[in-house]
Amino acid sequence: MHRNRTTPLTASAAVVLVVSLTGCASSSVQLWANSSVVDPKDYTRSNPQNVHVGETTQFRVVVEPDVASYVMIDFAGESYLLEKGGAGLYAFNRQFTETWRDRSVQIEARAFRQHGQPDYALINGKVARSSKPTDPSDEFLGTSTMTVECYQSTVIMHVGLASEPDWTQGVLEIFGPGGKITKIGLASRGRRGFIVAGKSASTGTYVVFYEPAASEIFRTGRTRAVFGIPDARGQINQWETWFDTP
């Protein structure tokens, strides 16, 4: 998959929507995220974005030129007001917990320039619209949308052994970013780990299954896994697989 690794501060040509402003000026509103890149310091406007269960994704809204008074985010039916973090830059973070698994969420960023009192304000923790009839409406500058798809990666390995081993002696290794190796044992009460399906009558193999955490894998591309276990003679047998982390 091709990735646009340009950062939002250097990609002024990537315009989502251009609208006319007072005085014949123009403004663009751009929504960026860092979930579909290897380095979390990079951002992309790839759509949709893929985010792993448990991952915290950082979103950035860039308004050029810097004329917006505030930016509002609509996230899965909830609205949030963003504070400015720099010239024309607004930011928010979101962790995608297990409840978002296999779901898509639509995100929309809307930028406004204030006239009089702001049209939107935070009241009792919720974004509410002002209803003063005498107050001039804020100027709408533009919008940008993005779809985020939340997924859970899986490790599935077919292990062929003449007789069933002691699975508690098995170790699954996940080779993550920065040379990090995570070692996983057999799942037990109160502890995450791999599980094993019974021996298949058709293939004669056992199936080792594991769902990695977001911190254990590469953010995009492929991640390597190796499973090792001693047989009845004490000899270590190993199997390797590569699984996708889009």
C-alpha cells in the first residue's frame, strides 16, 4: 500500500476544501492522522486510516491560512472543540479500545472564524450551539473528513507434531519495532497468552492462535512471529509466520 509520509506542516498543496472568505481570501482545512505510518511522528491523509485495537491515534487539523478562531470535531456522533496548538494547527488524540474492534468511524473537522460571541461553546461538558438571534453567525471556513477502521491482528500457526506436547513449555515470540521481542506463553486464568486448538483430523496439525497487543507489532506492514516448543525428546521445534498489520 502506498503511504503519503508528508507531514502536515509541509504539505500546503494537499487541499481538502477551499472556500471563499471575506476580502477574497481563501482557506483550506486538512485532517491528518498518524495511525497508517511506521513512525508515529509522521502523519498522512490516507483514507481510510487503519488503527489497531488498543492503539492511540493522534489527529491533526491544519487550517491555512491561519484565520480560524476554533475547530470542531465530530467523532462518531460526538462533538469536540479543539484548542489551537500552533499557527493554524489543532490536535486531538483518541484511543481505540476493544469496543471499536471491527468498526469504522467517520471523523469530520470543521473550522470557523468567530464573529461576536462564538456559535459553539462547551456547556456542562458538551458542545452546544448558541441561540442568540442578535449575534452574528460565525464564518464557516471549510471541512475535512476521514474514515478510521479499527482492526485486531491475529497470529495463526499450524504446528505439526507426532504427539501432543506440554503446551506450557511453548513460547511464541513477536518481533516488533526497534528490535523489541515479546515472549508469550500459554494463556491461563488472568493472563494473556496463546491458545491451542485440538489436532485436526484432516491436516494432522495443531493450531496456535494469538491476538497481539498494539504495542507488540509494527504499526503498518508485516510483523514476524516464531513459535517454539520441545518435543518428547526435548528437541526444540520451531515454526515461523509473518502476519499483516495494514
